[in-house]
Amino acid sequence: MKLVLASSSPFRKALLEKLHLQFDTDSPDIDETPLKDESIEAMVKRLSEGKAKALSSKFPEALIIGSDQSAALNGKVLHKPGSYEVAFQQLKEASGQTITFYTGLCLFNSKTGHSETICDPFIVKFRQLTDSEIDNYLKREEPYNCAGSFKSEALGISLFESMRGDDPNTLIGLPLIQLCRMLKDNGQEVI
């Protein structure tokens, strides 16, 4: 079956390329507004599934991968900062704190209508950061399109004290260990 990544994220595309599978990418058009009283876990699962299913008419016989990620610091949802100022504030608040990243993953079989959706958490403990370190980091990496204001696959790793989770790819935005299992369950061998 054709494999499709329902994402325009260059980070997710690069992660999926690690598996050496042939796949197409397409950007789903869905409303990503959180629902009232929706937990972060429920939101990322709903959006992952929504992204995958949004492409089903365009790819009627495919395995479609949808993923969504959000992060929380002390119960507050962290969004993509979009600017230096917001990113600086996010990293200032994260200094010495723990952020939990919630990454939703859905594999939708558009031929059968079957889907599996999970939420894979990943915990990052930041070390104490000085204003100068935050400024230097933001000027060098400009992570303004990344939830939490850092790129763990690059210089952002220097901001951490520790990381905890089952799959380091989850932090970047696509849980590959779970995805490999889902693909195998759907008859798509990775190796």
C-alpha cells in the first residue's frame, strides 16, 4: 500500500526518511483549535487522527500517518513561539523546570477505515539557563517554529539536564518505534 505522511513538517519528513521507506507527503487542512476542557493527550490524539483522515479521499488506498505535538510546563500549554521575544520568555520559564511533550500518532488505513492512535509522552528537564545563554541559543538556532522554543536534534540539546522517554524521535515529533509496530501490524515491513 502507498504510505503517506500527513504533514508539511520538514522535521517529521526527515524522521520518516530514517526508515528508508517510500512515502508521499501532503499537508492536511484541519482546524487545530483545542476543544473546551480537552486534555493535551486527547487533543494530540484527536488532531493526529484528524490529519490522517483528512487525506483519505485523496489517498483512498493508503496507510496515512498523522502526528501532532504539544508541550506543557507547569500545566500551561506551550505553543510554537513565532518570535524571539516569545521564545526567550518560554526558555526563561523552562529554566530549571520540566516540560512534558505529548506526541500523538495515528496510522489510518484509508482502504479499510481502520486506525490506531496513541499518545507518546516525553519528558525534558532543563538545566538552569542564564539570560545570556538563552539569547545566544536563540540567535544561533532561531527555533521559532518549534514547540518549547528549541530543537533537541541540534544545539537545543545543550539546554537540557536530562531526558526521559521511550523514543528520542518522539521529542522531535514522530514516535518511530510505535510507528514501526503500527506499520508491521498493517502488513508494511520496515526491514
